[in-house]
Amino acid sequence: MMLRLGDMAPDFEAETTEGRIWFHQWMGDSWCVLFSHPKDFTPVCTTELGMLAKLKPEFDRRNVKIIGLSVDSVEDHKLWAKDIEETQGVALNYPLIADRKHVVADLYGMIHPNALDTMTVRSLFVIAPNKTVKLMITYPASTGRNFDEILRVIDSVQLTQEYKVATPVNWHHGEDVIISPSVTDEEARMRYPEGWQAQKPYLRYVHEPSPHRH
Ligand code: BEZ
């Protein structure tokens, strides 16, 4: 069964570079980015995993745990980690799952045989603390992902989960947001007494809400 937005992220037990984990328990009350890469000791993956290690403080700030996966062994992951540190200038600071038997890859649909026979493609899932799937993206092996975009989406998903707003095209944290269509003008007047800017009755911009201003 294909995984879809809003579904419960499947739980699993797995071997990782930081020992055996039970996924939901490992997540605890955090958000999670679960991502697959095709293969250890490959060039694009080396740059991706290094960049994620550099960006880890940004994920930490958003209460997001990172965990990677491929069908390689823990031994290979650990050996390759040395190359990542040497070439990318940063040590791996999050676990990598060794999914030798494709258990997790099958649960999450990470193997696309018509694109890449038995290896995982570049799948990525953002999972909320209640374990539901909030974002899914799939990139081909030849294209490295843009993890700034993942942080941008996490900012949007975390904001729109808390307030009745949506974020417009190319939005970044700190920029104006859109009042949800489900919010009537009457309700909006209570929520935003300072007003909003309406380009159309359904296209109403307000400052990004925060605990101090909403
Ligand atoms: C890479 O990471 O560079 C890569 C991995 C598998 C297939 C093609 C490219």
C-alpha cells in the first residue's frame, strides 16, 4: 500500500550506526526527517550526507531528528563516514539505518525498480511528533536534494499546524502568510485586529503569527 500524506508513518525495528532502534520510540516527541540515499561510497550521496550534518543545528532548533537509510551494511556506513568527514569537512552526527533486507525501504516505498533496480532512490519523509507523514519527496539518484527547501517546508508545516494560515509560493520564515480560506472575515477581525491586506476576498495576507503576535 502506497504511503500518503496524513498516514501513520510505519513503525519498524532497525540496525543503525548508533545501535538498534525502534523507530517510533526513537522519535519520541520530536519531528523527524527520514531519508534514503541510493548507496554508500557514491559522490552525490557523500555531498548530501555532509550537508545534512552541517545543517543539523538548524534541524535541532526546530525539534527535528534526522535519520538516513540505505541498503548497505552498518560496517560500510561507518567506513564511508570517514570519507564524508574527510571530503565534506564535517562528521556524521545522526544515525544511518542499514536496511540490508529492504524492510524499511518496502514499508516506505523507497525502491523504484524502474528507476534504480534494487537500491533506494532519494526519498524523504517529514514526520510529525504524532507520527503522521507531513511531507514526501522523491528525487532521482543523479540529483542531490536541496535541504534548505526541507527546512523551509518544516517551518511552514510547523507554523500552519499551529495557526489557521497557509504559506504562499517561495515563502520563508518571517515573511507574510495567507489567512486560511476556512477563516471568515469576522473571525479574521478577531484574530488580526490590526487588519490584513486583501488582494482578493480569498487572498488575504497578514504578518507571520507568533506566540507574541497573532
Ligand atoms: C550518487 O550518489 O552519486 C549516485 C548514487 C547512485 C546512482 C547514481 C549516483
